[in-house]
Amino acid sequence: MAYSEIMAETMRADLGVEPGLSEKRMFGGLCFLLHGNMVCGITKDGAMYRPGKDREAEALKAGAQPISFTGRPMGGMVEVDAGAFEDADLRMKLTEMSLAHAASLPPKG
């Protein structure tokens, strides 16, 4: 398995029950989508979140890192390693920012 199922279960619990929430295997990991827009996901080495460009600096200040798995900057997205993922307060901040961003986008498909 390319990602931790334990981390995926934690992320599912953090997201709760949101109408329009779905899961999709992407990037060798698992992504969570709200009405087709990416919210967050589990990668091989940790987790990624999509707080959006407007709140990216806030997410970085909270403890996330610029996303690096693609080898190039991806504006509006951040990541945390497995150790930082254990910080429930950080996860909740990133989850709330990312859900709000996805909810602000028009539904896909």
C-alpha cells in the first residue's frame, strides 16, 4: 500500500460526515474531495491539504510546509509529514481551512 490506512482513517474522522465528500486514489495516495474539488489527502510520506492561496501563509505559520512531492511549487497547497500529522490541533486547522476553500469553489462534474 502506498499510503497509511491508519492516517487515512484519522483524516476521515477529521473530515466527519460532509454532504458531497468523496474519496479518490490519486498521486499514489488517497485524496478527499468535496463536490469534486480536492480538500486533502494522504501521501506516501504524510498528508497534503489545500487551504487555497489566500490562506496558504496562515497554514504555513500553523506548522505545515510548502508542498514538495511534485518537485515544483503548487500554490494553495501544503503538506505535513507523518510526525506533524499526529498534532490534532494542526490537523483540525488545516482541515477547516481546506474544507472552507473547497466549499468556496463551484462543484465539478
